[in-house]
Amino acid sequence: MIGLTVLGATGSIGVSTLDVVARNPGRFRVVALTAQHDDERLAQQCAQHRPALAVMVDPRAAARLRERLAAAGCATEVHEGSEALAQAATLGEVDAVMAAIVGAAGLLPTLAAARAGKRVLLANKEALVMSGRLFMDAVRASGAVLLPIDSEHNAVFQCLPRLGEGGLPAAGVRRIVLTGSGGPFRLTPREALHTVTPDEACAHPNWSMGRKISVDSATMMNKGLEVIEACWLFAAPPERVDVLVHPQSVIHSMVEFEDGSVLAQLGNPDMRTPIAHALAWPQRMASGVSTLDLASVGRLDFEPADPQRFPCLALGMEAARSGGAASAVLNAANEVAVQAFLDGQLRFTAIAELIRAALDAAQLCEPATLEDVLALDSQGRRLAREAMRRLPAAGF
């Protein structure tokens, strides 16, 4: 049986991961589960999967979890604090780690799993966006196996041949095409974007996701971050990675080859497909996802990604060309901006303005160490907060 840790077990990816695990009894043993503060859901998960360890980042939530588990007669040990996340990711009995903590908070435990030589199932794109070179060096040095969970990168992984030393050119790859739905505002008049609310931004037409990722989808910053991630995952220069809007979210990404062939991975918009693929790789197993009915879908539409409508995408692609320092600042500023928008402190259209201001003010020096990465993250957050004080309040 494969020993599994799920970092971010109570989020959408974590819940879907445990659903897939439950559908495949006898293949996995859940060793550790972690969460930020949702002790009620984590208690339910512990009661079902009986992990040896549970970690709550919030100490008060950890105390509540201990009480819940004691009342349920569950012997799972409870640790607390962000430092305990790395322990959950590196336990000797853990073979695979689902890295599903959203944002920069997921970097340290995910990097710890890579350094420990685990099979890392990477749903936390910020680990590569913030520290791509450092993270990939850790994977190579330890012999860790890195498998992408983002539907787009998992699709590319499924379509690419095994890459050798010559990388994409030696494999005859012309370009990677990441698809995106365009989010809930693809057809909204640009002048109306000024007044959209957090609930409207989180109402994704195809996918069920957490609020931060939903806002990233609405701004298409998620595609900008995915371009950066793809460059690191597949050793691809930014000019070989394109973005295409595909409203139906059926084709999850494509790979174009020098002979003109294009391979695409298709499926229903359900994250259990890439999760099951990575959990079972190189085999296949049941995911619980319904069969794709193309006759019912009827049509597949595509359109270019408009940088005027989606300035956050343009910022992400600019950072991909600039290097790791710009990517780390971009990610930090975006996290501050999205949270401010969700808290009602910033207009939707000001998210890109705030990130642009932080990037323009940043002192960029390519990171060589984890300390350098964390310093860039801190700088990006500080500059974003300073820029926010100069922008008008949301007022909705």
C-alpha cells in the first residue's frame, strides 16, 4: 500500500483526493492529513481514514480537533503550527504527498517533501512560481518524483513523450498550449468589471474551487501562474508556452509537435481525473468521474486570450520572461490583492493595478536560496500593501 500525506486536506483538492482514495480501497494508506483551521471537516476525515497524524496550523483549531477526536475514540495524534506541516510531509512511512495547500503557505512543506525524495503530487502552483529553480534542483538532487495535479499541466504531462536531455526540441515539441475557460467574466463588458463582487467572481461556470483560486480564474492570473509553472515543469522557454481560451473546459491542454500534430487531453471538468492519474501513475484507476459525452457537449470553442480584458494574464507572462524574482513578487502581490478583494477592500479591476505597482517598485535579484525566495515574497507583500493604501476602496 502507498503511504499518503494530504497537505490541505479540507480544501477542494484535498477533499477530492480523499474521495479518489476511498474509491480504491487497499491501494493507499492515509498517514497524515493537514488543514489550516477547519477542525470539523478534518475530524470527519480522520474518523474515516484513521491517519496516524493530523496537523492543524491554527493552535485553537488543533485544541478543538483533539477534543473531537477524543470524543469519537479516534487515536490520531494531533500536532499544531506551520512547522509541523513539514513533519507530515517527510514521515518515513509516507511515499506520496498531495501538496494542496493554497498559496505561499504551501511552499515549505512541499519543498520538504521534494528534499525527502517523496512522490510529490503538485497542486500548489506557488511552489514553482516562487522558487522554481530551487524546487526543481531539490527534486533532481533527492530523486523525488514530481507529478502535476493542475488539470492543465497534468494534461500536458499526459500528452508529452518522456523528455530526455535535449528537452522539448529534441522531442520535436513546437509549443505547449494551456487552455482556460475565461472564467465568469469572459463576455462581461469591460466597463462592468469595475463593480463585480467577490461572490460573482467566485461563481465559476465550470469548476468547483476555493475562493482564492476562483478569483485567480476570474482575472486569469491562474493562467499567468500556470505559464510560469509550465516553464519549470517541462523545461520550456516562455515563448514555447501559449494560452488559449476554451469556454467548455473539455480540452485541458495541448501539445503541438514540429510535424504539425497536436495531442490534446480531454475530460469532464473534474479534478478527480488528474488526481487519480497522478495517484496511480504509471497505471490508471477509477476516479469517480463520469464518462465524457462529446455528443452532449456538441461543440468546442476557442478564442485568443485578450490581454486588455485579462491584464493579470499579461503580468504573469511578463514575469515568466523576467525570471524567478519577478515571479515571486508577482505571486506575493497577487495573494495580497486577491485577499483584499475578497475582504471587500479592493475593486476587482484594481487587482492588476496593485500587482503592477508592486512589480514596478520591487528590487529584483534572482533568488539563490530559500531565504532569498522568502525575502522576495515579503517584499512583494509589503509593496502590495503600500500600493493598496494609494488605491480607492472597493465600496460595494
